[in-house]
Amino acid sequence: RWIHMRKYLVKRFFESVIALFGITLVVFLVLNLAGDPVELLLPPSASREDIEIMREEMGFNDPIIIQYGRFLKGAVVGDFGMSYNYNEPAMQIVLERIPATIKLAGAALLISIVLGIPAGIISAVKRNTLPDYIIRIMALLGQCVPAFWLGIMLILLFSVKLQWLPISGNESFKSILMPAFTLGVFTAATITRLLRSNMLEVLGKEYIDVAKAKGLKQNVVVMKHAFKNALSSILSVLGLQVAHLIGGAVITETVFGWPGIGRLAVQSITNGDFMVVEAIVFIIAISFIIVNFVVDILYCIINPRIRMQ
């Protein structure tokens, strides 16, 4: 079994490397087709000769394959060049913002688990009852409501009207409550709906009826048998949601002025700071790949019967 597991994980590792390579290619091509960074750096009064001189110095006159090779070589060691706006290494600027994004994503994940898992279990156990209908409606709204709208409504209620929470910043514990809730609502709704569906499927199995016939308490049947078997099926989706929290923090961080890589990405795109954008996308891609690889390992541990193909 362990040999098959090792082969499976090695295969997934190489697939991740190929995926990362493809992401770097797409990012490089998209950002280079978005506009000429040299024209953004120089003042409007710059002559055509000055533009050509800078393009030559920065290597933008080289063939596209050579530019990509240079970009890929730098990406391997985390060198994405100097930021146009900050005049500092692009990766250094991104790394300084990562702790704030991880803090926000971690808080959002905690909120989504605390809300989503109990709601999914209750909805499945209380199927077609009032609590089930309420939870299903709330989960549907959680997946439909835009993050920017929810964030603005929370600010108007808790910051402007009630004045309980700060509008923006990262100075205290209160500062993270609204952005974490805004970011975690979609994930909580996803966990709730998926867990409910899987729980209902498991609760309909014959071995659940056998467990009930043996006189086991409902809590034992639900948690030890139904929830445990349903958990493995949502683990991979939960891993994707973790990566989504990191990559999807762009809107939330912008609305709440949170000093993370999401807000930095919006500012860098607006200012045409392509080096920083490339570094941010690279970091987010790495996050997706690492999280998915860890999920693969956990899935193998939780469900040893998985087919290693």
C-alpha cells in the first residue's frame, strides 16, 4: 500500500511542477501583452529615443523566448526584478505583505469551519425540517452574495452606525473580524452544502441502519460513522477552499484596506507595476500547488482504500 501511495504522490508532485511551469508561462504572456512597462516608467515628455534606450537596457527588445527564459530563471530563485513604484525587489515587497494575508485567510478558514461543519451536520440530520430549510437558504445566500457588497454592508452597520469595529487597518483583533467573516462566508456555505449532501448519502447506507439496530446512540452514529466517512470526500474541496482564501482575498483586502498581497495586487495592476504582479501571481500559484499536494497526502492517510492510479 505504501509503495502505491509513494508512486501516487511522486506522480502528483511532477504534475504540480508542470502546472507551475504552465502558470508562469501564462502570467508572463498576459502581463507582457497588457502594455509597455517602459512607457509607464518614463514621463509623457520622454522622447522615442529615450524609450528605445530604456527598452534595450531592460531587455525588452530581446526575442520573447529569451525574455521568458530570463523570467523563468529569476522565478526559480525568487528574483522578479525591481518594483517600478517602490524601487525595491518585487519579491521582498510581496513577502512583507504575506503575513497579513495568511493571518486573514487563517481567520476566515476558522470561521468557515466553525460555521460550515456544524451547519452541514445539523442540516443533514434534521433533513426537511425548519432548521434544514433555514440552513440551506443561508448557505445559498452565502454563495450568491458578492464579497464587496457584503463587506460594504458590514462596514455601514458595524463601523458607521454602531461604531463597534474599525473600518480598515490591521491594528487590533477587532480589525480582522469583518474582513475574515466576509472572506469566510463563501467557504462556509460551500462546506455546509457539500457536507450535507455527503452526510445524507452516508446516512442512507446499510451499515448506518445496522449501527442503529445495534442500539448505538444517534450522536455516535452521526459523528463516528456518518461524519467520519463524509469528511474524506470533502477534504479535497476544503483544500481548494484554503487556496481560494489566499488567492481570493483581493476584493476583501481592497474593501477593508487590509495590508495584504490582495490589496497590493490591485495597486500594482493599477500602477502598471508588472514585476510585483508577477511575484504575487507566482506566490498564489505556489500556495495552490502546496495546499493541493498536502491535501493529497492527508486524503491518502484518511482514506487508505484510495486507488493509486
